[in-house]
Amino acid sequence: MNHAGGAAPVARFIQATQALGITMGFVPCVPVIVDAGSAALLRGFTSLALPVGYLDAILAAPDVCEAGIEAAVDLAERMLAIPGVVGVDLSGGPTAGAEADFARAEAEIASRLRARLRRDGTRP
């Protein structure tokens, strides 16, 4: 599922499809913002819908990368709690020349999310 405005709109959409008898799993996008360049790239996505204040809160943080990582982990955890969601797509892209840093940030998001889900006992 493309960027749909957060967990609540995703949950409503999935519930509506399930009411129609759709049983497939869904993989919603989780925006990854680690600097001004990755934010600008996301802003260029067609039909982008982010949770209210998501982008501004990250960009206003003293450590944009850390704020973006935590925001992505939090949103991914909320998405994975929705019945019918089978995974998440860490979506976005790096500032030109920062590909390795962006990849490290995505790996950190996955690592923190995995640890949180194991701690909560919600996923293996």
C-alpha cells in the first residue's frame, strides 16, 4: 500500500477490503526520513499522504536522523499491529551521495523494530 496517511487510514482500508471478502496480506509503506534531502525526495512522491505533522516533527528535531529512525520504527510497529498487515515497506530514498548512510538508517530501523516486536512478543 502506498503512503496512506498513517496507521488509522490503513486500518480503515484493510477493514473495508476484508468486509468485501478480501483475504490477502497487506504491506503498507513507512516513510523513512533521515535528512532534508530524503524529506525532499518523499515530498516528490505522487499522491503522498503522511501522518499529520510527521515530516515537520522529524525535520524540526535536533537530530533529524535519530528522529526519523524512531518515527519510522513507531509507525512500522503501529502498522504491523493492524490485522491483515504482513509486513512493511521502508519507503523513501537517500540524498545524493548519502546512499550508504540511508542504508544504515534502514538497517537500524529494522533492527530496532525487530527488538521491539520480540520484546512485546508480537512477532518472532
